[in-house]
Amino acid sequence: MSAKIQSVTAREILANRGNLCLEVTVTTDSGAVGRSTPETGVSTGTYEATMVLDGGPRYGGMGVRRAAENVQEIAQALIGVEVSRQREIDAIMIALDGTPNKGRLGANAIVGVSIAAAKAAAADAGLPLYQYLGGPNACTLPMPIVGIGTGGRYRDPGKTRWFKPSYEFIAYGASNCSEAMEMCWDVRQALGRIMQERFGPRITGYARLNDLGNLLKHDAELLEAMTEAIVQAGYEGKIGLYFDAAADCYYEKDIDRYVGIFTEGEKNRDQMIAQYKEFVANYPVVSIEDPLHEDDLEGHAMITQELGIEIVGDDFFTTNIERLERAAAIGAANSMVLKITQVGTVSEALDAAHFALRNGYNVHPCGSRGDQDSIADFAVALNAGQVRAVDYNRLLSIEAELGRAAVWPGKALFKGDKQK
């Protein structure tokens, strides 16, 4: 019998992006403690579980005091439950909430407790989280995907909500996480120099490309510079390009067009696919995330077949097993972003991840919604092979713990005929 939950508490704290989020703490009668810090997202899918925010003038309505209060209701239902009984814990919260989207108590409250309970259970068992979740075969080091910023701004965001697409490097030609991070640091420095030469002192040596604003005429200019940086740094054939198109942010349903993505003007689905083909033909692109709007199931199947690379679903899947089932039936996308906050509990997220893996999809854990210190553990537990928005120090700690037992996946991990 494992330790039992003794207390569950929550408070409002500042999140990594400067917004507010919950900090949820689960403590057991053995003294084991787990903490979780779920955040709201930048690009959010329509089909995600609903986070409870305070509204009103305080912090632009983004406060989470209501969600913190809801954690106290959850606590009353969980005190005395064995902390290792993850599915029971999650099922109790889902039933207590009573809505299809976790909108009463809030996905932030529920997922905060769920992840904190998993961490407390691992601590009680005396195991690192990745081993507690994945067992003795959890040994694959995830390749870190390292961001450099966003492309140009080709229209007022308006309905598009957020600044996307975002662009990143992945050093698949490294031999371990430490080397991959060094390679990405080198290539980011090279990119910073290239962008300074082209656009002047506004661009920093760290290539914080959010400063580009409207300097670009086409995001192809950025992809070209990133490709040149890889060559200048001496890593040609060892580093690839990953980008999150977040195309739904630019999709205008009333005209069935994507407006202001990659360049000025409107694009229909065929033009979007043609643009992606051009990117893949001209630059070392290994993965594209959310290339079309979240309801275009047929389009995602087409683009997966025609591009021959890894096509990743984030807003498209929202870590939801029902959406994965529909996609798998017609071959739409071939990789799934794992964000536990999207679905709301550890159990549901792992169910979606295991379904994806059984059906030949990659799984791509991402800590952009908080809990960056534990997303590396989930990646290793699932032998996922890649990770994004991660606590690099945690990643290096896991690398040191695994030692010679660690497996490095390399480029063979990526899906698609053109990766071989």
C-alpha cells in the first residue's frame, strides 16, 4: 500500500511567460511532496479542456484565484486516497467536475492536482518521475527542439490571436543532449550574426527574432538564414528545422482562407500545401506542426502524404484520443504533441500518447503550458525521442542518471519517406 494524500493546496504565482498560473502542491502522509505549475497556452485549440480564469480588470482577467479555490473542493474528495492510484485520482476529479470539458473546476485546477499527485507518488516510491511512469525501459533521451523566435508580421493579428509561426532547430546529428544543446547554441549564434548583417543592430546576437516585426517580406527569408547558419556553424546534415505554423491562428472561416501567414495576402488549402512543398524542397525541414486549420482532417491527410516528412498535430489533436482515432483512420498527421493541460489529466494524456505510439505516430512532449521541469520526464517515460519547451537542466540531469543506458534516437526518429 502506498502513502495516502494528506493535503492538496494551490496558490496563484507568476508563470514563465509573465502571466499568472497555479502552483498546486500534493503532500502525502509519508511526507512525499509533488508540485505542478500548469499555464495557459499561446496557440490554443478549440477542443482543449477549459481553464478557469478570474476575468475582470485584475491582470487583464488572467488571474487564477477561482481555480485555486476550486482546488480546495478537489482536496476534500482526494484526502485519504492512495497517491499511487493515478487513474482513481483522475477519475474522481473528472466526476466531481461533471462537465465534458472540465469547465466547472477548470482544467488548470484538475491537471495541476493530477501532475502534482504523480510527482508525489514518484517521490514516495523513491523513483525519478520518468522511471515511475515508464518503468525500467524508460531510456530514450529526447532530442531538444530549440526555438529562435517568430517570423514576420504580415497583418494586424486581429482574429489570428497570436504571433506565429515559431521557428526552431533540432540537432538530430548529435550523440546526446549535451552535445545537441551545444550545437544549437552554436547555430543560434551564427544565425544572430547573419540576421544582424541583413537587418542591422535591432537583431541581437541571440537571434531573438520576435524583433523582426515587418522587416521580412516572406518567412522564407528566415528559413534561408537558418539554413545558412547551419552551414556556417559546420552542422550541415546534422541539424534540421522545425516550425510550428499554428495555421489555425491565420484561418478565416468565413472566406475559407489563411490570411497573413508566411507572407502578405490570402492562401487557400492548395496554396498552403504548395508553400510547404517549396519549404521542404529548399530547406532542411524535418517537422511542421499544425500546417492547416484544426478541423481540416482531409487536408492533414493530404499534406502528410504529399510532404513526406513529420507532420505534427498540436491544436489539431489537443492530446485527445478521440481526435487521434479519427486522424489515424485516414492517415492524417504522423506525430502528436503531448500537452497534459490540453486534456486535463495525466491518465488521459498517457492514454492518448500510448494510442499514438501503437498506431505508428510519434509523440512530442511539450512544456509550453508549464511544468517544464517534468516534461522531460514524460518524454523519457514514453521513449518519445524529442521534446520542446523543456527545462534543459532537468534534461541534463536525466542524461547523467541514465549514463551508458541512454539511447539517442537521431534522425531515424522522424516520420515520412523523405526522412530516410
